[in-house]
Amino acid sequence: MAHSVRRALLLAACALLSSRFAGAQSSTFPKQIVRIYVPFAAGGPLDQTARILAQKLNELWQQSVIIENRTGASGIVAAEATMRMPADGYTILFSAISHSVLPSIKQGLTYDIEKDFTPLSLVAIYPVILVINGASPIKTLAELIAQAKSSSNKLTYATSGKGSISHLSGELFKMRGGVDLVDVPYAGSSAAILDVLGGRVDMMFCDIPTALQHVQSGRLRALGISTKERSPLFPSLSPINSALVPDYESIGWGGLSVRAGTPAEVVAKLNQGIVASLQDPEIREKLLKIGADPIPQTSAQFGTFIHNERIKWAQVVRIANIKMD
């Protein structure tokens, strides 16, 4: 009995010391370089977003926050690299929409984006806009849908590649709008938009920074935006979501996650820093200028968001029979 009591007291003392140590860890976190693994090349929207945020976190924590571009396989390389690092909060994955789509189109992933990672916060969303050639006789979304339903020649839409947000946006549009379109894949948005400008492809679901200058010049006509409500990125443009295309929402996004098992106190400290940075008016203005709408969240909210995105796109992938080469 005495031995059991002593053992219980010893375990209780160890637990107390452990909790105090964890608390001390979180209060001093970060005490070394923090690295954010970005899954796409330097200069793109996600990379720019990560760098703007990293600069603010650097100021906030008085500690270096470094961006490392771990490109390849639609985000798999970055996720796997993060999984190889300790679960201590010093290596962060800049997760993206591709991470919620990959489980449906790629067999044999070595990680589970929900089980193997702890969400920190959504950082920003990247809406797309539906554009057609400026010389097209189609003036409205209603006219486009009417033509798509009546024409024997199917309308075409350019995409920046299989499984990309431009491709997924088009497939969701087909499902929700009850129309049939033909996707024409390209190696990136720049090549795709050129053929819409040249009239060789009818339309495109395009990121705002790529399309905006052409919309402003009149070479492209914007028919709607992919958010459910009007967006601060393009406040004059009506949502595609309507009676014609009910329950339509298709957004690119970027958020931050760490390895599962990272101490809860460190997760909380990271979330606080991210949220505070995204609420800074100067940071918000910088992000909006690059086509990113900042959306700070709690860890739980971001976890729910990822789960819902995974379910939503799994249905689209199944119905459209999208497979990764």
C-alpha cells in the first residue's frame, strides 16, 4: 500500500513538473528559427502570402521566421518534409486546397492531412472569377448558362491543369448549374488565359490577379465571382452562387498546420500570433493587393474547414472522374 501511495505521489509530482515545463516552453516559444514550408514556387500567391505573414510574425515574436519553398507533387513534397521534422512547432506547413483534394485523386499518400497534422488557422482565401472573351456576345451568367444548355457545340473552359482550382471550379459549375462543358487543360494560368483572350477557348475560372488587368481593359468580361457573397477583392462583381447555380462556392485557400503531437501550448501561441498578424490593418491591405482575402480562425475552425473541403471535393472528383497522372 505504502509503495502504491509513493508511486502515485511520484507520478503526480512528475505530471506537475511536466506541465510547468510545457508552460515554460510555450511562454518562451519561439526561441529559435521558425520555418514555414510553402508547397509552391516563389512569387506565386501562396508564397507571397506566406512571406507577408512571416515578416509580421518575425516582428511580433522577435525571432526569425523563414520561408522555404518545398515544391512538387501538388503539395505532397512539402507535407512529407514537414512530417519528417519534430512535432515542436518550429516547422509549419503552409497547407493549400490541393491538400484537401489529394486524398481523392492520389493513391498511397504517406500522410493524412487531418490525422497527422494539427491545424493552426486559415490564412487567406483566393476567389476565382468566371471570365469570357470581351468580344463574346454573351453578356451575363444567365446568357452563358442558356447557351450551354441549348447549344449542340459544347462551350469550352481553359484550366491551369488537372485538379487545379480552375479545373475544380469548372466541374463544380457543371454540377451545380446543370450544364456540360469541355475542359481544356494548360500548363498554368498564363498559358490558359492567352487562349481565352485569343478566342480559342470560350471561358475560364481564373484567379483575380491574372485576369484583372484584362477585365479592366475590356479584353475579358467577368460574369461572376466564386465566393458565396460579394468579395472585398472585387466588390462590384456578383457571386456565381445564385438561383441559376445554387450552393456554388469554389475558392483557393492557404492555411497553416503543424505536425500532430505538437504541444497544445505551442499550438495556442502559434494561433495567437497568426490571428494577431492577420488582424493588423497593414497586413490585411497588403494581402488584398495580391488577391488574398485574410480569414483568421481558431484551430478548431480551420480543422472543420479542412474536413468540409475534403468531403466537398471528394464528391466533385468522384462525379467528374478526376484522376492524378
